[in-house]
Amino acid sequence: MEIDQVETFLAVATYGGFHRAAGALRVSQPAVSARIRSLEESLGVKLFIRVHSNVSLSAAGKALRPVAEQLLRTVALARQTVQEPQSAVGGVLNIAAALSICTYFLPDVMKQYHSKNPKVLVNLRSGTSLQVLKMVLDGEADIGVARSLNHPEVETMTLRDDPLILVGHPAHLAARQRRVRLEETESWPLIFFDRGSSDWTLSQGLFRRAGLLPNVVLEVETIEAAKKMVERKLGLSFLPQIAVTTELRRGKLVAIEIINAEPLSRNLDVIHPRHRALSPDAQAFLLLLQNAAAAPVPLTRKPVKRRRARKRRS
């Protein structure tokens, strides 16, 4: 059993076919077939059931999958163990992240990292989740931060949930409208962003599954643009929690709970190459990411205690 055979086995299992696995691994389909055939011969079992163009795991394949995943994790750990333990002075750290994560989550992490590692040059590039994955696979980024990223060649660690929440301007809503049913929001003026993105699909799908047609009054390209429109009372919008935490805490925006619909949940994930050991600089950055994600997220404004005025003595 060879490492590339195990990688190929997991790729076929993940993508459900030899052709898609070949594309993900960037090898030819015959190479994928040859690796799987050699692996099956070495184990003496059939790992996949092939019916026409459909490929599924056999009983033996299902049993092997968790062991194969653990094997690749062990290999990655072994490579990391023998890596030079001391950080290189004046190193370079390449990070790729989704634009919203660059804007709303990473600035505080970067500030902490720079204060502890002032000689490390950090290159931060943004893109869609798929672009972030590609940069990590191509070796252009040591670490990627995006949403719901999985691939057989990367380790994926979920940092925390980052739901889409419906927000509006406090002057736009009565107190009784903070907890509503989905059908009540159908006629509300709604602002959507980044047509065709996963966020757009999630929020649109919420209405579609209920047989409702949202009243879209405005579509914009970015999260920040949508937020600014909501702040100017042009409508309401489903926005990522990390993008509106400050505004909710300060009372500039309010969150609306939809009591009869499932939450629009998404994972905030960090990825790194499974077969390249993380440098000490990257490990330090990963630890800061985990600590930042573990911190509680305040979403409501704290009540202000008013002091009683003292009576003046005559």
C-alpha cells in the first residue's frame, strides 16, 4: 500500500467517480484506475462497486475509508515532526482567505500575529472559497480560511459556525417584528448580495423551499455594500454574522429571528496542505485563528447604567 494509492482511494470516494478524482488530483484517469487496481490487488478485495458510470464504496471500501483518512493524518504529522522546530528569522507567511473573512475576521488576528512575530512578512490574498482552495493546492498559500472547504489533499478544521442572519435598521422595525414567521418577511424589502454565490443561494433557497417569493428591492455585489444599504433603511438583508457583530452590539442594526425556518448555517474553516508540513510561523498563525474563533461573539448591546443625579446642597 502506497501513499499515492491511499490518496487516490479517498479522492474517488469523495468525488464519486474516477474522472472527477483525476481532475482533483491533477493526474490522468488511467493513472487513477491503475492506482486503485494496484491497491485492490495488494489488499485482495474490491474497494468500489462499479455500475455503468456510477461508482460507490464496497463494504471493504467503507471499512477502509476511516483508516485511510487516519493514515494520511499520521503521515502529515510525521512530516511535521521532523520539520525544523525553530522559526526562520524574517520568514514569509502566505495566507488566502475569503474576502468577508479578510475584512471582518482577520484584522484582529493579524494585529496579534504581527505584535508577536514582527519579522515575518505576511502576504494576504483574498478570493472566493474555491479560489482559496486552489491557492492552497497550488502552493501559493500556506493556510486558507474560507467556508465549508473539503478536499482529499487538504486538512480541514472547522473554527466555528458563521450563520447568515436577517438584519434591519432599528428604526425600520417595530419591537414585535424581532421574532417573526418566514411568510411575514415575504413582503419586506430585501437586499441580496453577490448573485450566484453560496450566500445568495442559501438565502434565496430559504424562500423557495417554503414556496415564497421574496420582495427583492436591491441587489449589490458585496456584503459591505448590502450592510450600508440596510444602515440607510433601504431594506433588510441576510448577512454573515461576522460582518454585523459590531453593528449589532452598538445597536446600529438589529437581528430578526425567523421562528419557523432552519438557521442558515455555514462553517468557518481553515485548511492547509495535508502533505506539506506547516512551518512554525504557520502553526503560530493557526493557533491565533483558533483562539479568535473560540472567543464569544457579543451580538447585543450591553445596557448602560445611568447614574442618579445628586441633589445640590443649598
